[in-house]
Amino acid sequence: MLAFPPFIIVSEWCKKPLDVECRPGTGCKGRGPGATAIRSRMTAWSEPQDLKTWILKGFSLRGAVLFLVTLSIVISEVRFSWMEVLVGHYLAVTNSRRPESGNVWEQGRLKQVATRTLEQMVTKKLTARREAHEAASLAQLIDRLTPYQGTMISAAHFKTLYSKLPEASARGIFSPVLMLRISAEKSWERVYLERENDQVGIYLLDHDNNVLSYTTMTETQISTTGIASPALTGSLDDQPEFAGRIYPADRFFMALGSLAPETQQAVIARPGIILGADGYPARVGISDEVIADRIRIAVEMQTPRGLQILLTTGQEWAVWKVRQMLEPQLASPAVRTRRSTVYRGGGDR
């Protein structure tokens, strides 16, 4: 059997003409029939010469394995998108090393900023709405309003807060008859409150947000709506408004308890708020200023966190009765006015 060196096969695979040169001792001849047979077998193996041979080669084990492997790769890509996942992981890993420039990156950054801003706005709105629903008094609701930002509450909630106000303060905001009328008409749906500068606007709205009635409250009017919230921190000695009219709490409430129930109600309309506060009352201060027939009363509370001051208002005539009990030498405002008139009359004579 003749043996052919490997370079003959490589020559036939590359389709290059090659004259076989036999080495010494191999016993072959340069262009013999053996070289022709090898050339024929190599050509038939690498390039089928007819359709039948091509089909047989295509459906061989090698072709079937190649087809199945290719098909499985395509199906797995369509089903699991593993190539997109690999590319995505690669981009995510190398993202910090890529330059942050270009329109695409700028649009993404603007989108992130807009998303964070929108989330903050929604959070603030939800927080304001929750605090508005948790407000126990109109003063507490107004105190939580930030400048140039409003809040919306239901008509039922506003009526509850309105009913807790002293009668004189309530009439100064809205007429009770007006509120009863729009409630009977079933057109009143919600209330919008907005703080602007030193005023608070209150708008009564219907189902379509049409304004049924509105009013504005100044800081002076707000101070007459009951106990302010939160309480002031510090001592009554730091409040010049109550200087010279500060009394021990036990003495003040003893004098108040000796008066008629309607007078007690006129002095402190909602004593439950004082009872529900932390600590205990230490001193009580009475203002000397009359605002809308009402006088401010400050209750100094001794709490674990230190001194705090709760503010409320009482009707002028009732507060003067308490002061007369505390200071018998005081005369009521009406008596002082009559004495001053008589003195002036005597001087004219």
C-alpha cells in the first residue's frame, strides 16, 4: 500500500495544483495513479458533484447536529431573550466607566429629576391632606398651612371644626344661616383654605368647584378661633402682653369655679383641650387687649419637656368677672367708664 505525505491532502483541500514529488525511500512516483485516486476521493468528500450527494451530505449526522444546535439557539433567544439580557448586564456593569454625555444621557437625567420632583410634590400633597383630616380644630388646621399653599377638606369636616368655635368667632367667619342654607340646597361639597401673606382665605365650593361663598381671616381673627396650635414654648414672663396679670393656676380656677356655669363656659369654651395637654397648669395670664369683644387667656403648662403656653380666648364680660374675683379692687369696664364720665362732667362745671 502506497503512503502519501500529508502535504498532498492539504494541497488538494486548497485546490492548488501540486506535483507530487516522492521522497527517497517511499517507493512512489511523481504522477502515478495513486495520486489521482486520492485527489478524486478528496474532491468527492469536500464538494458534492451532484444533487443526490449534496442531499445525503446535508441529512447526515453532522448536518442534523448543526441544524439542531442552530435551531435551539434561535428558539432560546426568542423565548428567553438571553442575548438582550447579557447585553443589558454588560451595559449596566460598564455604565460607570462610560462618559455621561450626549442627548440620550441628558434626557435620562432630566427624566430622573422630573420624577423625583413629582414624587416630592405628591408626598407633600398627601401629607398636607392627611394633616388636614387629622386637625382637631380650625386653629390647628390654619396653623399647618404653609405660605402660598392650600389644602382641601370636606364640607362635613369643616362644619365639625366650625361647630367647635366660640359663637362670636364663628359668626365672624361665616354666617350660620348661610351655611345651613347651602347645606340644605345640597350644593356644598368641599372647602378650600389658602394662606397668603398674613391672611387666610376660606372658600366654600360646590361639586364643580364653583365658589358659593368666601371670606378672609387676618391674624387677629385667627387668634380668636380658640386655643392655638402648637403651644408656645417658654414662660409667661416672656410675654409682655400678660405682664402684671399673671395668677397662680389653682387660684385662677378656684375663682372661676365659684362663678355660674354659663360664665365658666364664656371664659374657657373648651377646657378639655387644656385637660388633654401634657403636664399640669402652673399659671394663667390674662391679656389687657380686647379684640372683637374677646380677651386672650394664656395657660402656662408644666410639662416634661419644659414650660409651654396654651392660648385661648374668653368673652370680655366673663373674663372681667374672674379678674374681679382675683383682684377685688378692680372695677368692671362699664363702672370705670361711668366714673370717668362723671369726673369729666364735674370738671366742666
